[in-house]
Amino acid sequence: MATVELRFSALPEHVRTARLVAAAVARRAGVDEAVLDEVRLAVGEACSRAVGLHQHAGISAPVRVLLTEEEKQFSIEVGDEAPHAPVRARSADEVLGDPDAETEEDEMGLAVISGLVDDVEVSAGENGGSIRMRWPTTPQAAQFT
């Protein structure tokens, strides 16, 4: 199991680099070429979300991206250190009222990621959160000379 770890300052200009690294490592791991655009978009969305959470909370810690090649799958985990409030049901008045722009943007980002990646896990707590995405690999595609 090979792992690449990328850490970058929570600045929007570093998201592009994370996308490029993710696509290169995914290609090398054997992710189908037809899926690489989805990998780039999903990683960009997850990293942008983490950067936004860090900036909003005033956190100077870097955003963490783990790219892991396993036997038949490739996974990417984007982690943040922003405290997340527990998810709770909202009343109709809250939903219909003036929605919090940050919460709405966060939910939209997660919806985009879910639309791009079939296998997604989102976790969040007081000490940060993570989005773990997985794609199948084909061993013959992973062989390079």
C-alpha cells in the first residue's frame, strides 16, 4: 500500500496544485483515464471546502491530503482541522428562513462531491473533519516503464 501525503497552507491558490498531484497519483495507481476529470474536480471541491473552513475559523494549520493506492482501489482523504458543529435536524422555519451562506455553500460542495464520486465518506467532529473518496483501479493500467 503506497501513500502520498500532501500538506498545504489553507490558501485557495494551493488547491490547483492538490488537484494536479491527485490526478497524477491516481493515474499512476491505475484509475481509469475516463474518471480522472472527476478525481480532479472532486479533490478540488474537497480542498476548497477545507481551505474555506480553515480561513473562516482562523486556523493556520495546513490542509491534509492523503492519496493511498491499495490493491484494487485508490483513495483520497482530504482533512481539515476546523471544528464542526454536530449535524442536527432543522425546522421548516430554519430551512425557509435566511439560510446561513456558509452552511449552504458547504452543503453544495458536499453534494457536488457526492455526484462525482460513488464511494464517499464524510466525517466531522470538534477537532476537524475529513472527506474520503475511493475509486476502483485496474492493475494493468498501473504499470509504467
